[in-house]
Amino acid sequence: MSKLGDLGAKLYRGEVGYDFVGKRFLWYGVSILITITAIVALAVQGLNMGIEFKGGAVFTTPKTAVSVAKATEDAEKASGHDAIVQELGTGGLRIQITGLDTASAADVKKQLASDLKVDQAGINADLVGPSWGEQIANKAWTGLGVFMILVVIYLAIAFEWRMAVAALIALIHDLTITVGVYALVGFEVTPGTVIGLLTILGYSLYDTVVVFDGLKEGSKDITKQTRYTFSEIANRSINGTLVRSINTTVVALLPVGALLFIGGGFLGAGMLNDISLSLFVGLAAGAYSSIFIATPLVVDLKEREPGMKALKKRVLAKREAAAARGESPEEGYGSDAEGEGGPQIVAQTQGRAGRRR
């Protein structure tokens, strides 16, 4: 077995582990710092919205000898707006001008034909009105809102409201970071970006639900034992799925990274950046939030309950009594009525691998 696989097996069985829950305030601080940075970037620089949202025109020219830099200068001079120019495989150019209205598009097309020394009839113009772009933006926000509501309802039914709240906060956390990165790097926001955002939200939710499922099973009848507190059970659930989360995240990031850095960077396929950046940042943020944010938030909410407070007090009192007798805290849990729940918790958390030990 590989070293990573051996570590994963030990984490799954509870033989080793990292105290994610105990250090949760450190992770909260890191997330707050990143989120503030994203919000500041969004407020200062804003998002570079594509023509699908702002309206504008896309001109596709036949083959021309004019360079991208010269075409960009000519397009901005002719339209009075910012222009994005890409060279096509055919030797032609794709000129995108945001904020250009339908009335002035014909004049810009005529001027471009003159500046680029191509036939005006050979230039294809696709126009997007501002009202249509506004409708697309509203539909995107509506879809995102419906998704969030359905997530909260499902998690509240399948698990409990505390887990639904924690998952919602984690999703908002992932969204904020991803949008903030878009504001920082200035990538264009298109419908492809929205698709990428919805995709990473689903991935982040999947990873979070896996940990929640282990926590739900591991904390069943938790008040009937005095061996573990709720936070300890939650920490074992995170450790038990840690290597799996790392593996799935790395495997997902590799092809997305190829799209972003090779396709969008080296090959100049700018259209790939629309979806690949949101996927890359969102996948990384989703893996982080499912481990460091969602489950620790559940612990903070759950341990406010009187039953969980009483359980923690009983567990600590029993450990202090065992230490006073010179015993290990792990000894003597199966001999009393309360202790019978301890082995059940352990078995449920460790799974089949733990039961075969």
C-alpha cells in the first residue's frame, strides 16, 4: 500500500488524526481574511461583465494582415468603447466591443472594414442588446437563489437545520472567493462563468454532504455514552474522509488546470478562461470549506445545545476521574450502561474497516 493510502487507512480507523475542529478559529480567521480581500477587490475593481450581460457587439472579420494590437486600437477608436480582440485560426479576428448600441454598430462595422482593409460584407456582426443582457443576468441570479433554497431545504430534511445553515455559509464562502478572484484578475464574466459557478457549488456541496453523512452516523445515540464529545466525533468524521477529499480534489483540478493554464494561457484560447477559472478556484475553495468551515460550524451550533453541553461535562469529568486513578482515558468504557454507547460510536465512525480490527 502507498504511503498516502496507508495514511488514509489510519485516518479512517482513527489511529491518527489532526485536530481540525479544535483549531477552527484559525481557519475562520483565514477565511474571513480571504473573504474581506475578495469583497474589497469586488468593490474597488468590480467585475468585467461580458457582452451577454452589458450588451454590445461581436465582429468576426475575414483574413487580415492587421495585428491584434493595431486592431484593438482601431476598434476602440471607431467605437469609443473598450474592445477585446482575438486572432482566429482562419487568420481573421474576433472583435468584441461592450456597451455598443445597435444604432452605432453599422458605422463601427464600416470603419473597421476600412481600417482593417477587408470587405465590409465579409464582416459578420452579432449584436446583443442591453435589455437582453439584463434578462440573462436576472435569470442567473434567480437560478442561483433557487439552488440555494433547495439546498437548505434538502439538508434540513436529510440531516438537520444546523447542517443546512453550515452548508449554506460554506457555499456563500466559495462563491465570494471565486467572484473576488474574477475581480482581481479581470477575467470576463460570461454565461460560461455562471455555469462554472453552479458546477463548483454542486461539487462543494457533495464533498460537504459526505462529511455530514459520516458525522450523522457517528453521532447517533451520542448522549448514551461518555467516551467522546460531539466535537471529537466531528473531528473523526473529517479525518476519516480527508484523504478521499484530497484525492478527488486533485483529480478534478488537474484537467481544469490544463484548460486554464495550457488552453487559456499557452494556446491563447481565451474563451476557455470563462469557465475554467471559476472551476479551478471554486473546486479548491469548495474542498477547503467542506473540511475547515462547514463541519466546524456545525460543531459550534450543535454544542450550544444543553444536551451536548451536559455530555461534554460528563466526558471531561470521567476522564479526570480516570486520570486521578492513574488509568488511561480509554480504559473501562465497556463495563457500564453508559459505556456501551462508546464502542457503538467508534464502530459507526470507523466503518467496516474499523470493525475488522
